[in-house]
Amino acid sequence: EDQVTQSPEALRLQEGESSSLNCSYTVSGLRGLFWYRQDPGKGPEFLFTLYSAGEEKEKERLKATLTKKESFLHITAPKPEDSATYLCAVQAKAAGNKLTFGGGTRVLVKP
Amino acid sequence: EAGVAQSPRYKIIEKRQSVAFWCNPISGHATLYWYQQILGQGPKLLIQFQNNGVVDDSQLPKDRFSAERLKGVDSTLKIQPAKLEDSAVYLCASSSNWGADGYTFGSGTRLTVV
């Protein structure tokens, strides 16, 4: 069974204080690892897809990396508007299009 | 491009009552998903449709939950009878292929069962 564990559960940062979120996964044949951002009262918003170990993707202050067992989402010099819950999900080759999500990391950036 | 539309946004019902949620996916997206998100947790897949056929409903509590996607477009998810533990946000999402560009989620329906 595919499993995704995210840590920490919650993260409080000062504006400008860089940090990293962790996503550990177990999947039989990874097709892709996805990162989403979710604001309160809204559905998850797609950020990145990573396909193979060593791959990196960036978007503004966010950078996602992937190894064979985990992914990291680095937030560089965060701003208050980066406050959100960040969700990680895996898609297995044998599971069709199904995404299996982790529990998320709630990030609060204080000015 | 218009997003995924869901209604209603909020619903409060008593336990043992029935409720239905509606979803209109992005035009042209063949795959539609219903996810359940309990407060403080990540979304969990309930059912996946490819056009109007069911691809995966292994985690759908079939004794009380049902879903359909008529004509391969809109979809409805029904709960009958509802239990307290069904309180959650029900998210609908759609994708054009296997989701390489990520699913597009709707804003969800927040269900409270009292």
C-alpha cells in the first residue's frame, strides 16, 4: 500500500526565515510526486510534479527536490503570503491516476 | 479556463439524513475524482471516473455512499444515511490525462453532520 508521511505537521516562521518541509514516501513504482498548496476554505492548488530522483523544480520562493525515498519543499525567504498548508502526494505506476496524499504541513509566516 | 465547480459550498444535516453534492469538471477533462478531506488530514480518494465509467472505488463506503457521472461530464456524490464521521470537506477534481500537470480541484463542499 502506498504511504506518504509529511513532517513537521506545523511550522511557524518569521518572514525571511528559510526552512524545509519533508515528504517521505513508500510506493511500488513511482510515476510522479506532486506538491500542492491549500489555503483555508479552498481546494488544493497544484505546484510541482517530480518524476525521478535528482530532479528539482522551482517556483518563486519554492523549490522542490526528490530522492528515492523522500522529497523536500524548500521555502526561501518566505513572506506572509506563503502561509498555507502544503500537501505532498504520490502517484504509482500501477494505480492509474490515483494520488495518495500525506497529511500536510501547515506553514505560518509571521511578519 | 473555468475551474471545477462544486455545490453547495456548505451543508449541515442531522445524522441518518441524506445529502448530495454536485460537481462540474473542467471542459474536456475525461477523468473526475471525488476526495474526502477530514479536518487536519490530507485528501483521501473515494472514487475515480474515466468518462462515465468507474476506474477505482475501492475506498468508497458503498453501503452508504454512491456516485454517478452521467454523460461523462457532471457528477453527483450521495451519502445515505449520513453518520457523524462523514463530517468533512468533499473535494471534486478533474484531469485531462493521467494528471501530469496536476489535478484541478474545486473549492469543495463542507459537510457537517450533527
